[in-house]
Amino acid sequence: MEDQKILGLLTTQDLLSCRWQTKNLANSTVAQCLTQTFATLSESALTELYTPLNLLRQHRMRPVVIVDEHNQLAGLLTYEEVHAIALASQVQPATGTPPPPTSSEARPKTQQPKLLSSSMQREQLMHKIIAQVHSSLDVQTVLDTTVTELRPVLGCDRVIVYRLRSDLTGKVIAESIDDPSRSVLHNEVHDPCVTPEWLAPYRQGQVRIVDDIYETEMTVCHQEMLSGFDIRSKMMVPIIVEGEIWGLILTSEQDAPRQWQPEEIELVRQLGVQVAIAVQQAQAHERAQSELHERRKAEQQLQKLLDVTATKTGADFFPISIVQLTESLGVAHAILTERHGDTLHTLAFVIDQVLQPTYEYPIAGTPCEQVLQTGAFHCQQSAQELFPRDLDLVNLGVKSYLGFAMQDSQGEVVGHLCVLDRKPLDHSERAEKLIRSFAARATAELERQKAIDALEVLNQELEAKVAARTADLQASYQQLKDTQLQLIQSEKMSSLGQLVAGIAHEINNPVNFIYGNLKPCLEYFDDLSTLILLYQKHYPTPHAEISDFIAAADIQYTLADFPKLINSMQTGATRIQSIVQSLRTFSYAQQEGHKASNIHDSIDNTLVILQNRLNGRAGTPAIEVIKNYGDLPLIECYGGLLNQVFMNLLVNGIDAIEQQQTTSPDHQGCLTITTTVVSSKKIAIAIQDNGIGMSPEIQDKIFNPFFTTKPVGIGTGMGLSISYKIVTGDHQGQFYCSSVVGAGTEFIVQLPIKITG
């Protein structure tokens, strides 16, 4: 109201309309959201019921404002209130003008309409559809429920939902019909009469009524199309989603005209709104799922990058990080720099996934200058035009650029990280997250390197005087690195344990469902097979058609084979349950401290996880596992750490056998695991393979950090080093290795039964 004057009524429908038209509600006025005019009625006009009912119908069932003799607001009157009173009183207008048509299409005189069953039926239907909308994100389920429930309430021949495409063609996606032989479900519709102008009234939410296609003025082509679909009379209600026509609800009679009643029209119109809400909910859910998928993808890529570079330090970190970054973002080039006054020195530079030699270039006139000044810069597709002095952009064919500054712990800009591409590059959340993460990591690594360089210079200056102290510092630093690497590896194993526990839980539920239903399934089959045998006994001469089917289906074979099939499924389900239990045991071990544990269980659980690799590669035989387990007591240990040791040793054995099979594909790989009690205080575990073996020179280095015989990118060189520290340090045990080139390798781990201290 303004100056005691009623301006309008603001309803939920108005707000939804504003939102569908992509208006920003925070910046919109109330007047801008009042999409419909309103009607007023004086209190003196309420002496009879038909006047407000007719007025409500004219204004598309929106509330009517009731004013007193001074034109002041007295209250609101809704269609539901008036119509409920009319139904209860069985009021029919005796005089006056009949209700106007709902659309501009004139309705000729036709036969009497089929009345709705009752107001209660309509309310029940509406409640059911609303409940369906709120409980399901499956649009098809809502559509099927709508047409199935609506048709008997209206008493019409057919109800369909027609999905309209952007090219004005469409398809029938839901249908309820009294005569299935006349179904048009899934039919494609190409009506040349459907034009943007023809659809304009629907876009405004109007309902189109045709009581009789032969008595209503329309184009010949449209009349022929309706006739081809066996439509004599129709009511068509739009489904408006975000301001556009998503589809249409069509109710129709096939063989006779019909006058559609206002309460029928209002019911279908309200159902159209509910269907629109269901579609909008489903689309919002789909968008949310897509965003979630993108976010998870970004997190997975970031985790992959972190995993690849986690153990990389110093000069190795920068090139590996840049290569991984370009692969993850799918871009052509990337540059990581350190600032030297007015120039930038490349710490790593990649062109088309290939590392380039480092060099320095001036900052002025480049997009990198914008990055250093503002902290971030994005150019989607006009980099060469914006920076004509930067000839490198021309030589590389760069169109797009995205970069972020690197700030050290003091807030000083020390360099930048950017990606460049020949195609437009969106400034996506995923790209920004990846680049910022690695810019921060590179900054930390750069600072670390500077600190190390400074420390080395200081050490060189003081080396003659403080040699002993320098040795202590170096030992402490090496221990810190070893501890850091062990913590990283332990965190990985802990994360793996959590992941494995989650997977085991997700697998276990459906397996239990399958396993629990196999017995009833077999019992049902026994009943059915008994029934068949009884029929054969009491009706030995069946009809010819039955005899032919029995012969063709080979019923006797089915009766004999089906129990075997169920037993096979039961065996498979039992196997899965066993694997899930092993995965759970493995995962729990990652989260526990030291306690009494069964070493054999730890080894077996690790073998279960590695079963896929033990099955062999294409063209090579599976690896045989021989277990010579002794009668071991429970030993006090850190189960998660020992799982890590067994995992490293078994994986190394499998790798050695697979390397042997590269030259001898028929080589039968074998892993032999032997456990024994050495004394009353000690046990031993020996893991032997028949792989390629190692020379004495390599055996002397295998426990050194970062030493590996595997190709670059396959191993980090930390597995045996960490395993050695776990056995000798955390468990006060011994770790031995013996190997013969071409014959294989044996690792022996000796552990105390109880950890002391």
C-alpha cells in the first residue's frame, strides 16, 4: 500500500515468476514482481455467491481484495474458499452471464460435460502429486503418476504430457489412455502450425480449451494433426519452467465434444505448476550433481598432483609440478618463475608438455606484469591483442592466459605461476584451485631452497671451526627429512585405510542383499519345479503348444541347472564377503596403535588387496603364492605399519617377477611366504620371489632413501627405506636381504614377540 492506497498483491507465484525470469530478487522492487492485476469487490456485493466466484475465475483464480465503504482493505477472498462454499451449498447460478471462456478460443455448444467425481478426489489427487514432487527427483515418475491419477478424476479418454523442444518439435513422454490400442506414447510430433506466435499465450500461462475441433476456429493443418491423434475435444495447460514452455499437459476426448468445467481447468493448471516444480527440482539437482562432480574431479586431480609431487623436493619439484599441471588442466603451456628485479627467471617452462631450458625475460609489456601488480590476471582469448609487445605470445600462438602471483611468508611477491593456451581458457574454480595450490607449494619450496642455500653457505664458512656441530645439524636435518617422508607415507596408508573401509562398507550392503535373497530364491524355485512335476504327473499329455515350449526351452535342463546356478551365485557372494572382511581388517589396522596381532591375518589381508596383480597380466601366467605358515603366537606390533612393510615387500616381489616375464612370458612366477618361531622372544617372516634378482652392488643400496631400480615415475625409492625403519626402529627388529641375479630375492624380517621400552 502507498498513501493508504492498495497497489497490489504479492504472492509466491509472483516471486517464482521473477525468479524464473532470472531477476535478482535482492535488487528488485515489490512493484517489479507484481506480474498480475488485482480485482476489488465491495462488501455490499457479497450478498450472493456467484459474483465473487465469477470474478475470481476472470482473474485466473487470484485472490480478490475486499474493501469497505471507505475503500479501505477489509480482507482477501480466495477461489478455494468461495468454491468450497459453492460445492457445499450446491449453488448454481440461476441468472446472470455465464463464466467467460478460459482462452480466446470460442467454445461452441456441445454435449453436457463429464463432471469431476468430487472435490475430495481433486484434493486427494493434488496432495498425492505434491507429495510425489517433494519425495522424488525422478521427473518421469511424477509425470506418470500425474497422468495416471488425473484421467479417472476427469473421466476423459486420454491424458498426456508433451515435451516441447527448442526447435518446436516434441514428443509424448507420459500417457494415460482408456484404449491402449490408440496409445501415442513416445510418438514424435512435428506440427507445422506450432510457431512462436502460437505458443505465446502458453508462455503467459494461459490454458487453451477446444470443446470440439470441428466447431472451433483453427488452422486446417492443426485440425488435421489433432484428428490424427484421435482428439475431438481438448484442454491444454502449459508447464512453465524458468519462464519457458517446458511442455504441455493435454487432456482430451476422442469421439465426442466436451465442455471443460472451471474446476477441471483449475485442477489441471495447478497440476501443471506442480509438474513445473518437479522439473525445476530435478534440473536443480542435476546442476548440483554436475557441480559436485566437477568439484570432486578437481579435488581428485589436486590429490593426484599432490601424490605425484609429495616426495619431490628441490629442483626436481618445479618441472614435475608444471608438467602435471598442464596435463591436469589440458593446456598447452605453463611457466613458473622467480622474480629477479625487473626480470623473471623461469624455474620451469613447458611448451606442449615438453620441458624447456630456463631463461630470463623482462617483465614490462607482458601479462605477467599484470599478475605481479594485481595478484591475479585472466585473459580468455585476446592475449596477443592486449600485449602486442610480447612476441613470445605470438610465437607460441597464445590466445588465453591465467596466472597468479607467488607471495612468500613476508607478503613479498617472489614470482608467479601461469598457464597459457591456444584456445579460450575459462577462469574456472577448478583451474584457480589447482594453480593457487601449486603456486603456494612452489613458493614454500622456493623459500625452502633459499633457506637451504643460505644454510649451506653458512656451513661452508664455519666448516673449519665447527665441523662437529655441522655434522650434528646435517644428521638432524636428514632425520627430519626421513621423519617427514615416513609421516607422509603413514598419512597415505591411513587415507588408504579410510578409503578401503568406505569401499568395504558400500560393497557389503548390496552383497548382503544378494546373499540374503539366494535361499528364498532357491525355495521358490523348488516350489515351482515341484508344481511342474505335479502337472507332468497328473497331465502327462499336455497341449501341443505346451509340449513345443517344453522342448524348445529344455525345461528338464533348466530344472537341473538352476540350483547349480544359485549355488554358484552363493559361492561368489561368499567370496565377496571374505574380500570385504579382509578389506575391513586392513583398514582398521591403519588406525590402531601397537597391540597383540596375528601376523598371518595381516599377510593374508595384504594378499587379498594385491589379488588383482597376482592374477597375472595379459599373456603371462598367474603368480603362485605358497604359504609355509608356522605356529606363531600373537605378537605386539603396530599393525598398520607392518601392513605397509608387507605391502612393499610383496609389491617388490610381484614387480621383480613381472620384469622377469618381460623377457620370458611363460615364466611361472612364485611367491613363497614362510613364518617361523626363532626363539621364545622372536619370530621371523621370509618373503621370497623367483624374479630377476639383484646384484651385490644393488643389494648394498636398497635400504637407502630414494634409491630405486625401477623406471622414473614407477617408484619413489622410499618403500624399502621406510620399511627398514619400521622394522628396526618402531619394532626393534632385524631386516635382511639376499638375492641372486636371475634366480630371485628373499627378504627376512625378524620381530620381537613383545616390544620393550
